Amino acid sequence: MKEFVACFETLEDPRTGNADRHNLLETIMIALCAVLCGCQTAVDMAEFGVAKEEFLRRFLKLENGTPSHDTFSRIFRLLDPEQFQACFIAFMTKFAGICQGVIAIDGKTLRHSFDTASGKSPLHMVSAWGHEQRLVLAQVAVDEKSNEIKAVPKLLELLSLKGTIVTVDALNCQRDIARQVIEQGGDYALALKGNQGTLHDDVSLFLDDPENNCIEHSTTDGDHGRIEIRTSMVSTNIDWLQKDHNWPGLEAIGKVTRVREATIKGISKTTTETAYYLLSTPLSPERFGQVVRAHWGIENNLHWMLDVVLNEDQNRTRMDNGPENFAVLRHMALNIIRKETSKGSMRVKFKRAGWNDDFLATLLAQI
């Protein structure tokens, strides 16, 4: 508990009166252990505490026994999410060390976190994913998808960007975001679409011209009856572009063309997709292709895991700060599981933690 307390000791207890008979940090630790074992709700956490009380007493005092489901629910509903987020950042700084490489930023909606009675829309979480570390670095909550643009600058403020390349989707390809990344010492690879109007038209027209003499790099992958050929090109010939658009920190532009050939029920189908990017550093075509592909790690290794392994979209925690705080707790558990290097899928490791106290102790020892 020593390292855990060092990260979370600044967290203020939101309970008043005689409602604080269970230690705040011990309760959060039990909740974290419960999520590591596959629990999803406050009721699950209370049942876990009873079943694993002997194990928990190895490192917790539990002076008043294990908390009830009302205690877990009350704490996470009332806990200040900004404070909890700050403690998560402190935890990740010690847990993951200095972040380098690609940081992918994208949002995900917790579909069942809406509250019809109070008119509350589903919670939307914007997360920063460290591709090389394969860990969640930080997250910020917004109420609606349209507000994601406002949330990304807040998320960037929480991160140390020196030595990193930040990737975002076309929605967040904004001048202010590009400027902030540069000011914080990082670089960017911003997906560019029609929301930037004439800038997108100018970049696509130039890179689609076969006479532009850009160096290309291609890779071919085949899996599950599908073959995908990805061709990347980068151009640093952008003086003409900057005269018209003056984009913050722009040093190069890039293009990725994906050609997919798939056979479904004996019928072969080929699709082509082209994407354009703004770059603050002149990457080689090969490295550019790697950076672009790394961005999708947040979908495949974070969002997919949250939905399929942790069943996040079906979680019906809705009241007050509960959805946001439970989401942070799931991110913390996912990071701890990923840090463990033994063989087995993520799903297997979550189950193993629930079945094997020694394995759960190994996970906690990483903290």
C-alpha cells in the first residue's frame, strides 16, 4: 500500500458524518482489486470484499470489515473526478515512467451511462494512449461528442509531450491543438479531412499529382482472408502551402493509401481508402506509415478491450461522478494487467487474477 498511498494521499474524502467508517484508500484498493478480477459494479465489489477478505487482510487493516455496496457506490459517485484524475496521473508517472513515441488521442462513449430521468447524456471519455508502453496515460470526460475538441487541450496539459508524436483523428485537426502540441515540446501527425476546407483540397490535389516526385514506401499484410497494401508518401515541399494557410509548426504533409482485397463467400472485393495528414516533423515514408498505423492502437488495444473484456458499454453506472470515476478505475486495472508479462490473453489474465490469489498479488506488486 505504501506506493499506492503515495499517489492517492491527496485525494479528499467526500463523505461526511459517520459515513467514513471504512478507510477511503483501502476502499479504493479493494475496488481496484475487484476490477482486476473482472468485477463491474459496486455490488460486485462488495461481494468480492467478502469472498477475498482473508487475502485483503494481508495488506489492508479493514478495521471495520469490508465495505458494503452502498459504500462503494457512494464513494465513487461523490469522489471529485479531477482529483481522482490527478492521482491517476501521479500513479501512471511512477508506474510507466517517461512516455516516448506515439501518443494516440481519441474518444469513446460509454453507451449505457445515460440517465433518462435527469436528462443526462452518455459520458464521453477522451483518452491518451501510449503506443510503445501500451498503456492509458490520461483521460478527460466530456458530456457530448461535439465537445471533444474542447477536451483535447485539457488532456494535453496533463501530459509530458517532449520526444513524442501526438496523433488525432480529423475531428481534432485544429490549429489550437497543433500549436499546443508544439509549445509543449512534442510533434504531431494530424489526420486531415474536409473540415479544414481549402487546406484539405490543396494537400490532396498536390499529393495526388503523379508528378510530385514524392518518395513512397509500401507494406503488405495478409490475415483472415484479407490482403491489405498500405502505401505512404511524405513531402516537405510545403512553402507554397504555408503562404496560404500558415498552419502552426507545419513541416511536411503526408498521404496513406490503403488497398484491401478480401474474399467473402467466394466473392472477391477490393476497396481503396486514401487519408491525408499534416506533420510537424519531416518523417521518412516508412516511419510515417508506422505512426499512422500506431494511432489505431487506441481502438484495437484500448476501446476494444474496454468493451469486449471489461464490458464497459453495458455498465449501467449513471449517477453523479460514478461513470467517470469507474472509467478511470477500469483504465488503471487495464494498465496493471498489461504491465504483467506472463503468457495469456487479457481476458485470461483477468480471470486468472480472480481465481489465483498469488497471481493477483503479483499484479499488485507491480504498483
